[in-house]
Amino acid sequence: MKYLLSLFSVVRGYNILMICLAQYLSAIFILSKKPFKEVILDGNLFALVLSTALAVAGGYIVNAFYDKEKDLINQPIRSQLVHLVSQRTQLICYFLLNFLSTMVASYVSFRAVLFFSIYIFMMWFYSHKLKKIVLVGNIVAGILAIIPFFAIFVYYHNFQKILFLHAAFLYYLLLAKDFTKDLQNLKGDFALGYHTIATDYGERSSKQLISIIIALTLVCIYFLTAFPDTGGMKYYFILAGILLVSVYLPILWKSQTETHYAFLKNILKVIIVIGVCSIALV
């Protein structure tokens, strides 16, 4: 049981479940014009979602492999769980998951195989090199998080402007979460020579940058609420805006400890999870 829990922790199964749920809800309520049953039973859509889950799981494994020393400092409890699975087993799982991801994608088309092959390489390159570069690591992390949704956009040939607004809104939230995480992980980043805005330019500069990102998120919210196509999801965007302005930002500027930043990161996580569930309101 502990071994399975450890493996689930390594691949961050809860995150993968949310990504899969978001992909399916987007397909059902936003992207596809087909009846609900046809979308659910679409074999190609299932293959794309499964390929995403397998590739992302592999990405989390390689990320944990490169971050093992930092996680001992920043996330000691999770790190103890991760260490129940040997590095050899983790690497075998990594290569197996990537292989299965491309094999499942081949059911859809060669272009899908190419897409996921590039995506898998990008996740490895991010963990190996880009993650330690100031600002670049954060920007790339956000891009990698939303790329799976573009696979669904392309599959349905749906490129409405509102979809890019949705993507921008999610991207800015993920970016703010990543910079907040850097503030939370300041101790480990300093100890192991990771370069972030917080380590190189200080907490104040990091908070200023996060505030700008939140302002850009609010701009996205303004335009999204103006679109009639958002349906009941409009109320989610209004709620998200209120939480960001009245809760997140005031606490951000008062925060000084790792616990405070962990709480702020969780606020953004909750906003994202509620957002995924509210897709059904469109």
C-alpha cells in the first residue's frame, strides 16, 4: 500500500486526474458540437487524454528525479514517500510511460505521435536544463501545463478567440502559482543553487512580478465575462477575480514564511480546481 501511495505521489496522480477531467469537460461543453454520448465514446479523444496522462506522469517522474535533493529540504514528507520507490524503478517507469504515450497516440495519427514525442522531450529538457534558469523555467513550466489542451483544440479544429482567452487565464494562474511556489521553496533553492526571481532579486521583486501577473489575469477575466459564450462560467470568473483581489494579493504582500506561501499556493490551486469543475456551466 505504501509503495502504491509512493508511486502515486511521484506521478502526482491527483494532478493528472484533474488534467484528464479538464480535457473531457472542455471537449463536451466547449469544443465539440456532437452529442454527449458520442464525445464520451470517442476512441480518438480517449487516446489523446490517455496519451496526455501517460506523458505527464513521465514528466513528473523525471522532474522528481532531478529535484530529489531540493525536495528533501522543501518537501520532506513527500520526499520520504517518493524514496520508497527506487530511482531504478522510477526510470523504468519513466521510459515505459513515454513509450506507452506515443503508442497510444499512434491510434489517432502520426501527427499525434509527433506532438507527444516533442512534448515528452520538452518536459525532459525543462527538468534537465530550463528549470534552473531565472524566469525561463517559470514561463516554460506554464506553457508545458497548458499544451495538452491544445491537442484537444487541434483535434476538434476549434480555434475560437475565447478559447485563447481561457488558455491565457489558466496560464497566468499557473504562472502565479509557480512564482508563489518559488517563494515557498526559497530555502531549498538557495541551498542547491537554483536561480529564481526570489533567490536572485529578493522576495519583494518576486511579489511585484506576481502582482503584475495577477493584473494580467484580471484583464483576462474582464474580457471573459464580456463574452456571452461563457454562460454560467461567468460567475466563476467573477468569484476568481474577487478571491485574487481581496484574499490572495493582500496576504501575498504580508507573507514572510514558508507556511504563508504554501497557503497562497493552495488558494490558487483551489481557484484552478473550481475552474475545471465550472466548465460544465458553459
